[in-house]
Amino acid sequence: MPPPILPPTVAVLERGWLSANSVVGFEPDGSATVVDTGYVQHAAQTVALVGELLRARPLRRIVNTHLHSDHCGGNAALQAAHGGPAACAIEVPAGELDAVNAWDEDALSFRATAQRAAGFRAARGIAAGDAVMIGGLRWQAHAAPGHDPHALMFFEPGSGVLISGDALWQDGFGVIFPELRGEPAFGAQRDTLERIAALRPRCVIPGHGEPFGDVDAALQRARQRLDAFVADPLRHARHGVRVLLKFHLLQHADAVPRDALRQWFAAAPLLAEVGRRYWPRQTLEALFDETLDALCRAGAAHDDGRCVANRG
Ligand SMILES: [Zn+2]
């Protein structure tokens, strides 16, 4: 499979799992657009990397596929570095516009997941069916519920490129968060995968990982993964808890005291809720021990009994 070809006016900044990819579009009027801005901890790095790509170009728009902390954490810093709200407008999925502008951390996911974000205000909401200009090209906004009920993806028919956010990765997709809260969303994720299949993209720029061209194979893996979760929702819940703990560990360059990590785990409302819903006879401490154990066995963490370090 040859490497996927991106339009010459589109660049991708890839940084692993703590910070989602940023897509930079170079506009014909000399300005630029950025789609997704990484985690707040990387905000200064995001500003520097985008600045290097833009040189003297003004950044006029920031667009978010969805408002998870690893996708919008650099919005505030990037906007501030490019002239503030008057010069650089932030556009978010329409379903989140009110929650963003009220900075309602309960409606947004930051409080539930005990993740961090820096507040910002959005100028506009983007709805499914809207056209979004990125890199001088006209992208269609498509609904991408499942991982996040308000998520959007952007498709450009001429190049066949899809910016998928966390709806489709080369190997899987993001945790189906509504399911963790008892709200059915596996069906929505299935519909989103079929919506992608119907678009027949030639290249996907995922929220994490490098752009890929073997879209059919990725869709096949995603369908199989979804089938396995539907057949065994506990497996998905276990996966979701591991992802949240791993994401927290990714924020620490140094080892974290095990007690502090356990306290963080116990204080994250979503983890407590998942524990109550899926393992009502098990304590949260036992869920923490089991989850950390699983991460260690997978080589994703190291626990010496006193401190826990990120691995892999
Ligand atoms: Zn996400």
C-alpha cells in the first residue's frame, strides 16, 4: 500500500497519545486553520510547532472535531498566541457550543474523567452538513457519534481525505464513553463506521497515529473490535478504565507514588461510576489494583509497589 497522499495545503502534526494530532490548513488568503490542538500539558509545544509551520502566517481559525481534553487543550494558548478571539476564531461541534461558552466542566468531560483543560470561548458551532474550509478546500462535516455524541469528522471529496478524530484509527477507535455511563452508543459507533465506509475515503487522518490509506482494512478491524465489545460490554468497560488510567500516567514523566495514583483514581467521578455500574460487588480499590496490574502485564506501566511509572 503506497503512503497516503495529502493535499499540498494540509499538514499533520503527530505526537502520540497524550496529544491528538493537529491538522494545519494553509489558506489561499495567506492565513491558516488548525484542526485540534492537543492536551493542555503540551500547549506551549503546540504553539511552537504550529508557529514553525506557519512562519508569519496568521492563524485565523481553530476547529475541533470534538472537545475531549487531548483535542482542545491547546485552543486557549494557540488563540492567545495569535491575536486572541478578535483575530483567531474557535469553532466547535454545534452540540457543545453552549457548554463551551458557559465553560460547564460537568457537561464537558473534564470533571468526570479528572482530566485538565484550559477554558476558551467558541465563536461558532459546526453542524453536520456544514461546509468547513481547511487548506483552501471545502470539507463536509459529518456526525460521528459513538466515542463522543457530539463528535464531527471532516471529509474532502476531491482528495478523498477524511479527518476522523477518534471515530476511526488505523487500529480501532476511541473508548465509547457514553456506554461507560450507561447510555447506549455501540449502535451509533457502528453507524459512524458505516458512514465512513460509504464515503470511501482514500486516506484517513486519524486523531492519533499517522495518516493511513488502507481504510477498508482499518474499518474491518474496527468492526471486529466493536462486535467484541457488543458481545461483552464488560470487556469494553475494562478497556475504558485502562485507557483512562494510562492517559493519566502519560501526563507524568516521572514515577507517581502509588497512593497518589490510587487517590486520583478514586476521585475521578467517571471511574467511580463505572465501578458501581459494572462491578457492583467489587471495591474501587480492587478495580484500581486489577487495572494497574493489567497495564503492567501489558508493558504499559511499571509498579514497584511504592511508585508507578509509565511505560511503552
Ligand atoms: Zn476523544
